[in-house]
Amino acid sequence: MSTKEDALGLSLPRWSDFQRLFEVPKEERHRRWRLFKTYIPDWIIVILINMAGGLFWLLEPRHREFSLNDQSIQYSNHRSFVPDYVPPLVAYASPILSALFFLVFRRRNWHDFHCTVLGIFLAMGLNNTATNVIKNASGRLRPDFLDRCQPNITENPILKLVDYRVCTQTDLGYLHEGMRSFPSGHASLAFCGLTYTSLYLASHLRYNDQRGHAYKTIVFFMPLFFAALIAISRTADYNHHWEDVLAGSNIGGLIGWFGYRTYFPSAFDPTIPTDHPFPSRIPKTEDMAQFDKSCGRDLPVDDDPLQIETGSSYSLRKLDPTATCPTCQRSLRVPQPPSNIYSSRTPETMT
């Protein structure tokens, strides 16, 4: 990678970029503090949601009656192919590392990085809470439940089913875990985090440029493929029924999408530049922004060029689709103002 920006706007960081982190004008420090306070409620909500997800896990699941002759719960217990720590690690790390990459090698935009971290923690908190509540409420037995239970009888009472009281298992945590089959937590965690990652990569690689690059499709597809592998492994090691995996995948994917769309526009809308989060709640004023010459245009280096405050409203400047330089050319082919959430803010032609 050269020091010049490539077609995706990537460039190696310069020493001046690091200096700018510490050489902040007083007005800018004040703006950042005001901006930080506007996100405090978001972080409080995110922390509470994540705590709720953990607390719901401590509750006992519903105790269902079952038949000792039910072949769907007679499988032997096996060690998980995918350890329990892998799905949450992958789900949290993949979008954060992706955002860190674009922070270092593209715009050095902390607003984008902050929105990515906040969005994934919101999505994962909602996903964990929803998954744990449904697990305990449904109380579905895992395929290896009888192996966990170790019942003290071999036949059902005549015309009756049995419940957990026939189990001789002394480890109640291990036994209760066998009652939390629906939905699959591995599947929901993996699809939540990796759906978020797929959408983030698609938007920041400008998947919406309508030019049909195959590598962008592959990059978008790979996180979803890895999520599917994690989910399928739960049926291979007899920890879940296929319905559990399907439900967990749908729950995780849907919540991952909601988490991403909370702070980012659609990754597939060809009428807007999708590789930016929603505008900063207290954007930098033009006289406070630091600028750098790029293709004869003044563009801010340390903040998003589409989020410069103009008067009392925000301005999303639509980049020139006819520009010849990699920095300015974004291939936004629709010349009309976008008919979406940005339509209330008048696009300005960059001069």
C-alpha cells in the first residue's frame, strides 16, 4: 500500500495524524466534551441491557415433562466443537477490529469508530437478553439431556411422563444447561456480531457503488459463512436441535441488523455515501475543522467531510461523482437529492 490513497480511500497514517490527537484546540476539546455527554444515556442503556442479559442467565429454566423413550433427547454428551468463549469473542472483536482498521488506514475518524463500538455493544446486549429470556421461558431439552440427567428409572410410569425429579445428576448448573436448548446461543451470538461486521464492511467498501466488484461480495459473505459454520456445529455435537439453530440464527441476524442501523445508514442505498455513520450530534464547525488539500478541494482530515456544520443544521455534502481522483470519486450515480433520512438536509456541491 502506497502513501497515496488507493481506490478505497486507504492510506498509511502519517506522523501529523498522530500529532493531531494531542494538538486539540480549546474550542474542539469543549465540543468533544459536549459530544461525550450526549452519548452518556446511550452507554447507560447499553450497560444496563448487557447486565440484564447476564442476570437472566442466572434464573432457572422452565422444567418440562419428558418421556424416557423420546429419541430426540437420547444422544450422548460430547465436548463442543466450538468452545463457549469463541462466539462472543468473534462477535465483539470482528466489528471492532474492522473499525480500527478503517480508523488507522482511511479517515482517522473517531466518530465512526465510536459509533461502531457503541452499536455492537447495543446489539450484543439486546441479543444476549432476548436469547436468555427465551431459553429460560421455553425450557426445551437438549438432544443430550438424558445423558446429563442420568435418570434413576428406565421406563415411564404407565400413561405418564416424568420430570427432572427422576434425575440423579447432582450438578444443577449442568442439568439446567440441558434445559436451555431453544434458541441456540452460539448461533445467535455468531450471527449478531458477524451480521453487524458484514454490514459494516459492505458499507465501508462501498458495496453500493453499483460497479459489481466480486471481491466486495466475498468480503461481505465471509463473516456470514463463518457464522453459519459456528451455528451448524451445534447440531454436529448434539448440543442443539436444528430448529434451535435456525431460530438463534434469525434472532442474532435481525438484532445485528437493528444494532447497525441504529448508528449507520443502509449499506446498500446507492443514493447516499454509506461509509459514514449518522452525523455527529454536535458536529465540528467549519472554522474549527483542520483541512488538507485533496484534488483542489478543502477536505477535513480529522473529521468526516460529510458532517460539517453549516449554520444551525447539518450538511451532508454529496461528493462529485465525476471527480477523477480516488479521494473524491465515490460513484454516487444518482444526481438528485436522496429521498431518505438525509433529504431534510440540503446537499451542497463541493467547491
